[in-house]
Amino acid sequence: MFGHPKGLRTLFFTEFWERFSFYGIRAILVLYMTAGTEFGGLGFSTTKAATIYGWYLMLVYLTALPGGILADKVMGQRRAVMLGGAIIAAGNFALVIHSISSFYVGLALVIIGTGFLKPNVSTMVGGLYEENDPRRDGGFTIFYMGINLGAFIAPLAVGWIAQSSGFLSWMSALGFDLVAGWNLAFALAGVGMIFGLIQFKISGDALLGDIGKAPSAKASTDETEANAERTPLTGEDRKHLAVIGVLFFFAMLFWSAFEQAGSSLNLFARDFTRNTIFGFDFPSSWFQSVGALLIILLAPGFSWLWIKLASVNREPTGPTKFALGLLGVGLGFVVLVFATMVSGPDGVRVSPLWLASCFLFHTMGELCLSPVGLSLMTKLAPKQIGSFVMGLWFTSTAFGNGLGGWVAGHYDTAGGSSLTTLFGGVAVYTLAAAVLLALLIRPIRKMLGAV
């Protein structure tokens, strides 16, 4: 794996398939909820759909906290990942059934399963490296490519099944009379998760060794290490936890803006964007692949950049990268403000390059914040509560998604000045947060100590 431990390959592809499942659902969830019942959807209002979407994403990441605790104390990370993947697959197949009750049961199962799987895969990535291994940030960036490879392919495959008239015509020719492909699209997401479980079991047994097998509280057989795990938190540990708290707040603001991709930006793609390129018509959900594609293209460069800057003692600190991340997501919404001025209630649709440019800024911001945040958590977290802290970290994404769902609920299908106000407001608070964090970098660096 480009000079990284072999076990990174196992975790890379496990996360790839889990994210294929997750982003497949994410690409079509709001569209499915807002589609009329005559088109195979649930017929929810935009406000209701955005609220459910926000709560769904919030709970997906909020359950990472108990999932991390159970792995630390009871199950071990390997078993938590297997259990979580099985529950996610069951949730995906529950969504195949077109009924309100099955819809909510399916979302609940995906939420629970992701809580078991998500934090523990990331924690195992940290376990591949020694404490001061300079490859750690680069390793997490490569791992992040696995996330985004799944996120890139899923909307193309799942979105095509869900929205493509060509697919429906093909199924009709085979004798299947489908109103829409939503439910088969959910089934495809479930199949992807099953592939991930098979890969994790076979490859993990060969390449991961003892990483994640036993609960963290029982993993140490050396008496000195066992005593260290029972040692109370030090003053340095508490400083690091305080830094995690500060970064938690700014990450929450970042995700509240970034995760508009699956809600308000998804609706903007459907309602006000020309879904055509070089004469080829494509489903609006395919825009959900743009950010992931940009991650795949840019992540190796960012990984190389951090290592190169570190070799000459010029690498930005973690908080500096966070501020750059907020700057990137804010600038993306500035682009959208201008896009809303071009579009209008009289049917004017904007070029797809507007959304593509927005996603470019968002992607550069994401690469500065998200994989770096994962890496920082594994460095700052006290060893005896590693999975707990990783789960706590994902709650920043949870609360950010909850806030983002509330923001997206103000989306107006009529467009015009209301969308300019919506996207402009998001741009203002993210850019203001970037400036505030930049002012806090020096005191945070003092609290980081040797990290």
C-alpha cells in the first residue's frame, strides 16, 4: 500500500464497500422522499424530507459513540465491524420494501450498524502505526481515498437504477413493470455491504494480525502496559481532550455546511441545474459523485504535500488545516450565491460547472479537515479510551448533520432570492468560523505539546 502496512488494504476496501452502501442511500434519500407516490416515492414535503435526512445523518454518526465504547470494553473492534456490517445490510434490504414502516425500520438499522462499524474501522487504521510514525497522516489520507472511491461509484450505480428512464425501459423489456427504481437501488447498496463483510473477514484474518481482536481494556498481556491502561488521565491528556473539544465545535460547523451536498445541493441539482454535459443527459443524483471523484484525484497530492512539508518542518498544524477546511467550504457557498442569481423561478437552469466548482472548493476543504481530524484523534486520544474518543469525534459530524438538516429545511423549490439568502448565510458563518479558528491557532498549539 504505497509503503504503508499491508493491513491498510483490508481496511481500505472494508470502508470502500461500507461507504458504497452509505453514499448509495445518501445520493437518493431526499429525492426518494420528495418524489410523488405516483413516481414510486414517499411524497414527503421538502421540509419534512430535509428534517428526516438531517436526523438520519445525525444519528448515523451519534451511534458511533456507544459503538466505540462497546468495542473498547466488550467486543473488540473486529467483531464490532462484522456485526455493524451485517446490521447495515439488513437495513438496506428493509428499504427495498415500499412502505412507511419498512422505510423507518431500514433507516434505524443502518443507523445502528454504522455506529458499530464506522469508528472501529478508523481506530484500527491508527493501530497499524507506531505512535510517532510519520506515515500516519498519509495513511489516513489513503484510507480516505477508499471512502471516496466507494462514494464516487455508489451514486453512479445506485442513482442510475433509481432515476434512469433507460433502466426502467430495460426492466420493462424483461417483463418487470416498475414505476421507479428506488427500491432496487436500495438493494444494490445492501449487496455492496455484503461484499465488504466477505472481504473484511477473508483479508483481515490474513493481514491484520491481532489488531482489533480483543477489547482495548483487555488487549494488553504485558503487566506494565496493563497498569498503564488503568492509570488516571494526566494533565497532558486533559489538555489534549480540551483541544478535541475546540476542534469538535469547528468540525460541527464544517459538516453542517458540507453535508448540504445530499440535501439542499441535491435539490438544487434537480430543480435548477442543467443535468447535461456534451449532449449527454444524466441523473441529478450523479452530482453526488463529483466530490468523491475530486477526492480520489486530489488526495494523493495532499498526502504527498503533508509529508513533503513535514520533511522541511513547514507542515501546517492540525488547527491550521481545520481553518483552511472551513475556508474551502465557505468559498464553495460563495460560488453558489452567484449561481442562484443566474437561476430563477422562470425555469432558467444553470450550467453544471457551478455545482462542480462548488464541490471543488468543498473537496479541498474536506481534505484539509476530515482525514486530518481522524489522524489527530488517534494521536490526541488517551490510549485507554481510544475508540471512545473516535466515537466522540464522529458526534461532531452527527451534530453538524443535524444542524445541516435544519438549514436545508429552508430550501425553497421556487428558487430566487430565498436560495441566495440560504447559501449566502452558510457562506457567512463558515468563513467567520475560519477567521475565528485562525485567531485561536497559537493558544491551541501550546496545548498540543509534542503532538
